[in-house]
Amino acid sequence: MTPDAPVDVRHATVMTDGCTPDRALRVSRLIFNHLQGLLARQCLHPGVPRVVPHLRVPSLEVDWDAMDDEAIAREGAAWIYRWLGTVG
């Protein structure tokens, strides 16, 4: 993968606890768009692994009623990104 190549997300599951399917899909897409940006910047540094074959991230609790989709997506992407820093 070249440093400017997008991160390829093959499969993701976002547990929504009663959120509508349309909103869940929208938020999951936003999460991975934000995550791609974070990871793309990280991949500019030599020696950083660019492929994660399988990743299971611990749950992150968000308030679907109090947060808008962008806020949830930013929080979710940041959570996954921080968690990636703990595996290796």
C-alpha cells in the first residue's frame, strides 16, 4: 500500500442499541471516513504497519440521543485510532 492509498475497510459492525438502521449506516460510514483520514496521516511515517488483518475494538458507549452523527463518528474514529496504538 502506498502512503497515499486509502485504508480499505472490508467489514465493520457498529452496535446501535435501538438506533434506526439508516442512522446506523450513516454513522458507521462517517466513522470510517474519519478513521481513514487519521490512518492516512499516520501512514506517511515510514515503518508504520499499514495492514491490520483483523481488529476487534472494545465497546465505546455514546449517547445516541444527545450526540449528532458527526460527533459520534469523530468519537468512534478517535476511539478506534487510540486503541490501534495499544495493539502491535
